[in-house]
Amino acid sequence: MADQQVQMPSGMGGLVRYFDDYKSSIEIEPEHVVAAIIIVMVFEIILQVFF
């Protein structure tokens, strides 16, 4: 059993690195997302109170 050792690649040690080269054409800033969530929450509260 000791004769059957697994040899790892010496450079990476089995780790794989991925790089994202894809850039989306739609860029949304975090501030816009937070603002949209707040607007939806206020709209939902208004609907709950009046209907």
C-alpha cells in the first residue's frame, strides 16, 4: 500500500484559479439597488395601509 502514492503537480498543488474576463454591458451601482429596494418597500407599505 505504501508503494501507491498519489503525486500532485508541484506548481499548483491541485488548486485551480479562474479569472472572469467577461464584462457585462449592464452595470448597476450598489446605491441604485438599495434605492430600488427602499422604493419597493415603501410602495408595499403604502399598499398594506390603504388597501
